[in-house]
Amino acid sequence: MRPLRIVVLGYIVRGPLGGMVWHYLQYAMGFKALGHDVLFLEDSGDDAWSCYNPLTGQSTPDPAFGLDFAARAFASVGMADAWAYHDAHTGRWLGPAAGRALSFCRSADLVVNVSIANALKPWVRSIPCKILIDTDPAFTQIRNLTDPKRRALVDQHDVLFSFGENIGRPGCGVPDDGHAWRPTRQPVVLDAWEPAAPAPRGSYTTVMLWQSYPVRVYLGRTYGVKADSFAPIAGLPRRTGASFEIAMGSAGAPRAELERKGWRITDPFAATEDPVTYREYICRSKAEFSVAKHGYVVSRSGWFSERSAVYLACGRPIVLEDTGFTDWLPTGEGVLAFSTEDDAVAAIQDVEGRYDRHCRAAREIAAEYFDARRVLTDLLEAAAERHSHEPAGSGIGAPVASVGAGHPNPERGRPARSKPPLTS
């Protein structure tokens, strides 16, 4: 595949947190490492209070904090000039690529909308291939079935991928929203996560929200959040004697109760101030221990955390509640899955007894299953294959031949294409 012009849509200026930013950065970094021309774009959306400021814990119309955060984040990974932000409320493009954002879109081959974090604004609608990455399986599909506005946004994309790698397989309970979801997972740029020396005296850590949004109920089944997964394993610190730390958001989390049971609760901003502090927090950890959203578990979606993937890349074993990822990811060394507190106790004891081996295996699994070069190449090939079977003139069936064909002077761009038909 020849070099492409790729627009990555994400959520960095509006969500300036060191953990979340890596989720989006690694798509841009990974495509760039494969030789593609990449531009990260973000739109404020129509909500005037869309910009979160972690220093105040409040949302604001002012993107200043997020713009400064984004500038430092992109500079730290060698992509200082590869991003722009559109403030819909003032009609202004901001950021270092503000002056070339529209021309880049006019000559782009595809757009990758990560986490459905942006609406498809006019400047990206004419891009031939529009890829959507669902990182919230079960909840995304329920929204598609119950929220016409969200479904209309999803329907504007040509190829749909999901972190719910079990969707469509026997035993998966993710509601069928009628879309053809293809499996994908978090790409990890391994060079950005050099394995750290083992930390046997560190704690089992994670970064999490207690309640990210309301529990959903669909066709009589409840799909809960992490708060709903925690009670069955709350006694783990006393049963194992190990040190557990949670960098926890959500004002309503029962911090005092958890601390009485042996969990150490810390300020999440200290761990997620920027991409560097987040990476350092993971490297200081002994391993990750985390529950998953109840909805991922009961649906057996196959979801695997983007956070857990970078723990693995740092050479940190993970003990993670099973969402069905055991159907496609090897476990037992480096990755240990649990469904009950007894399972979790046994997993912690195993990590304690074979810690160095688990650290080595963690990095090996990251390289084998999450390497951005492989994940993103597979994504592009699957997208091209999907459209090679489209009827002539539908979706991006006709332009797909140009995806990979390159164009001799990309900065001059090509004539704007007419809007292709939208498929679901």
C-alpha cells in the first residue's frame, strides 16, 4: 500500500488527560510510522461547554487549557505541526495546522474517527473512505438502537470497526444494531513504551472512573459501569496482602469505604497530567489490576483496554476482569483474567510467585498483538477489502483504487470530490 493522506479525528483538546491522549496519539503516530501523511483534527462540537479543565474539574467554553496541552503532547511525540482544532462557536481553526486543515481534507484518502468523538463536519464528508472505531462495545450498539441522532452519525461512515472483538461470534451478547462490525484493537507504538525494569515493590495500579455514565438497560438486560463490577472483588487487598492503588475519578466514588477495605485511592490528575506523567505512573507500578465495565463483561464483548495494552508494552503484567478477550488473547503469563474474587486471588498469587517471567511475557504479548504496525495495517487492508466488494459507484467503491495509489504532489491536493453515497 502506497502512502495515504489520513485524517485522524479524536478527543484531546476537549479531554486533556495524559491517559486518554495516548489512545488517540497512537493512531496518528502509528499511521505516520507506516509512511502515511497524517493530520489530527478535532472539532469543538455544538456544546459551548465542551472543553474539560482537569485543574478545576469543570467544563468550559474556553479551549485554552486543552490547546496548550495538545501542543505539548504532540510536540513530545515528534508531531508538533500535525494537528488543528476547529472552534465551532467562533468559526476559527486553531493550532499549528489551522491554515492547511481544509486543503489537507480536500486531498485526503480516508478519515479515521476514533471513539466516535467527532461529528463528520463538511470538510471531512467528501473524503472517500470514512472509518469509525467503536471503543465502547455494547454501549455504542445500544445507543444506535435507541438514539436516532447517534445512529445517523454512525451511518455516515463507510467501514465500522469495534474493540468488541467478539461481536458476531457465538456467545457474544452485544445487541445487534444491524451494522457489520469488524474487530480491531488499540494500536501501540512500541518505541514510545520501552519496557521498564521490573518493580517488585510497586503496587498493582489502574486509572479509572467509578461511574462514566448512567447504567443502560436494553431488552431487560442491564449493562453497568465499573462501579457495578467492583463489589465482588472489594475484599482483594485483605485476602492477598498485596498493595493496590487506584487513581480514581468520579466525585461520587465511595473512596472512604474502599480505603477501609485496603485500597489506596489517589488523585487521578497526578497520574494523568500529561503523556509523560502517565507513562511514568505505569512504569512505577508493579502490574495493573482492574475490573472492566459491567456491560463489557455481561455481553462478553471481547473488549480489551487501551490502558492495559500500554501496561503490557511497558513490561507490566495485567490482571483484568474477563470480557471475553480470552477468546482471542493468550492468558496465563503476562495477561491473567479473572471472573470471581477467587480467580483474582489466584492470579495475584501467580504474579507474586513468577513476577519476572510475567513481566517478560507482558512485553512479548504487546509486541505480538498490539504493535501499531500490525494493527493499523490490518485495519487499512480490511477497509480496502470491504470496499473492493461495493457495487460500482457506491460508498467508496470507485475511489478505493486510489487508496494506496498515491498522488504525485500531495501538498497541492486534488480537486474536491463530490460527496459519495453513505452506507451503514
